[in-house]
Amino acid sequence: MPVHIVRLGSPRGPGEGLRIGTVRRPPRGVPKTEFASQDWYDVWYPNLAPSAETMKLGQHAETPAQWAVFTRHYQREMAEPDASRSLDLLAALSQQTSFAVGCYCEDEARCHRSLLRGLLAARGAEIAG
């Protein structure tokens, strides 16, 4: 089953399954009871969001070199034991069920979700073996 990588708040796609918000903070001005109905997320899981310091690097990255710095920092954070186990769990779950992970960024190319896509794909390939 595929892991869908989505922009939170966008309409849900067919077969997307559970939507997991890998963001530091909930959406502003949206009542908690409406997160799922407004297509933000079903489950908030900030464990896979960049730290505040790393997020600032990504938000201010204007050149490929600056984006590479953000990438290294985020990948280092995702290699920490708790994050790494979370990625392993999601990769294993993706073998049995569909779900989506995402964040708010408009441009996936300049967003941690593009990196999550690669990290989950690599782990999924290891599991599929």
C-alpha cells in the first residue's frame, strides 16, 4: 500500500486513508474538532516534524547550498532513535494499509515532506526486501 505525501488542508485523495500531520503546531484558527473534517489531519504526530531550529533553516533556504544544510540537519534528526523507530513503524504499516503524511508547506520541493517521502521509501524497500 502506498504512503501518500500530502499538503495538509488539501482535499483528500481516493484511498488516502488516515492522514497524519507531521507538523510542529496545529493549524491556527481551526477548532480541534474540525481538524479531520477540514482535511488537515486525523492524527497529529509532531515527532517527524523538523525541530524549530531546523525548520528555520528550511524556511530561510534560498539557495541549493542552504537547502542542503537544512536537509542534513533534518536527516540527522530523523536518524535519532525515536524518529528512526517512528519511520520504521510507518514503513512497516505501509505494507498493510494506506495512510498519508504531510505538512502545510505549499511547495513540496522546499518542504520536509519531500525528505520524508525519500526516508519512508528507503525503509519500505528494506521491508519489502
